[in-house]
Amino acid sequence: MSPHAGIYKNPRWYDIAFGFRNIKKECDFLVACIKKFSARKLKSVVEMAAGPASHSIEFGHRGLTAFALDKSTEMLAYARQKAKKEKSRVRFLKKDMRHFRLPQKVDLAISMMDSLTYLLTDVEILAHFKTVAANLKPKGLFVLELVHPRDFFTEKTSFGPVWRVRRDATRVTVNWGGFSDRQVDPITEVVRMKAELTVEENGRKYRLRSVAPERMLTLSELKLLVRLSGVFKIATLLGDLNFKQKLDNSRRSSQMVAVLQKI
Ligand SMILES: C[S@@+](CC[C@H](N)C(=O)[O-])C[C@H]1O[C@@H](n2cnc3c(N)ncnc32)[C@H](O)[C@@H]1O
């Protein structure tokens, strides 16, 4: 079964649950990354494991060539409808992020909201890095938004575990699994992450529960895998989607953002 199938098969509720992000601001940061490291204007992008494809939809609005790929039929159908409703041109592809070929090379590849975590082994991550690099133009960037490594080692996690979001008449309470809910396999570094959405809509209450095996990726492993891939170098590491926030162990450094550049 796919990871978090119970939740990803209900994309509208997933979209509400993760709708707290400032997508426009995040896209501004991504545009600035290309300006800073590739010294050109961002014209084309691929969003992998795109889910509701919010970033691709925003880039479509800005007139960029935007590809959004995901392996879930339900997510793609939802994202396609959302793009149509919002009159944004996005090209959707049902593909596995480990192996894909776009119709054209792009300036930027993005993997948002810790989507790399679904690649459980070093071999899968390396295959992904090589595939992404093959779809990028020279000096192209791969921006990865990852969970802060502290979340694997301490109870003071940066992400969640519980938050509430309301959109129109729908209320979603998310429990993305606290530290003590996680079952870690210390040999494989794969964590069984439990998540639960409680949805209140039209006077009814729904509860979606799911489990996903996710890879714990530390900073040193990330650095080693990037070097081993032979296709990327680290342009910068940040603690948020913000150049001013360095990656450290302060509370403001709430995630691990890696900007990789094709070599
Ligand atoms: C966390 S969700 C979506 C995250 C999305 N990037 C965002 O910012 O909201 C993860 C998505 O990854 C997709 N996914 C998981 N493994 C995948 C794979 N190997 N290839 C492509 N998509 C995958 C799931 O179907 C799901 O839609």
C-alpha cells in the first residue's frame, strides 16, 4: 500500500490540512534561489511528489512552464481540477520520482514538505538524485524541504504534531504523530509515522488514520549522498525557506532546506 494512503486518497482534506503555508512567499524564495545561484531568471520548474501541486499552480500563474508529478491517481486528479479552477496552466504527469523523463529540461526541481522521506534507501535516493539531475539544465537547482534532524532525536519537534485548520465550512485537526508515536528501526533508519486527520464537515465527523514508512535523513547522510551522487553539489543549507535563516539547532531553524546545484 502507498504511504499515508488513507490520507492521500482524500486530497482535498490533505490540501486543507497543509494549507497553512504561504505558497506565494515560498515561490518568491525559489525564484530568488535561481537568481542567486544560477544567475538567470526562473522559467521552468518540476515539482516532484507534488500532491495538490500548490507551488506548480502558483508558478503557472506567473507564466512559467510548470510540471507537477506524483504517483497517486487521486492526488493528480485533485491537483488537475484545482489548476483548472484557478486557471493556471500546469502539465501533470503520473510518474514515480525515482525514474522519470520530462519532455524538456528545466531550471528548477523542487521536493516540498519532506517528500524525499518516501525514498527509504540510499539506493533509491541516489537514483532520484541522478534522475532529477538528468532533467535539469546546466547549473539548475534542486531545492529540498526536509524535516529538521532534531525531530528524529528529541521530543521538542519543530513540525506539528498537532494543528488545526479551517477552510470555509470544513475543519481539519491534524495529528502528524508525536515523537513517542514513532517506531524507529535503528538498522534501516526507517520510521513508521502515524498520522490522523479528523475532519468536521456538513455536521459529520470523519477520522482518517494512516501509517507511512519514512526515512530518517541526517545532515551528514544528506551530505554524503549528495557527494556520492556525483551529479550535485550543495549550494547552501538553510533552516527555513529563507536565506537569512541558517541551519542550526535554534527554534527558528525549523526545517532542513538543501539547495543543490547540478554539476
Ligand atoms: C507529503 S505529500 C505532498 C507534498 C507536496 N509536495 C506538498 O508540498 O504539499 C507527498 C506526495 O508524495 C507522493 N509520492 C510518494 N512517493 C512517491 C514517488 N515515489 N513518486 C512520486 N510521488 C510520490 C504521494 O502520492 C503524495 O501525493
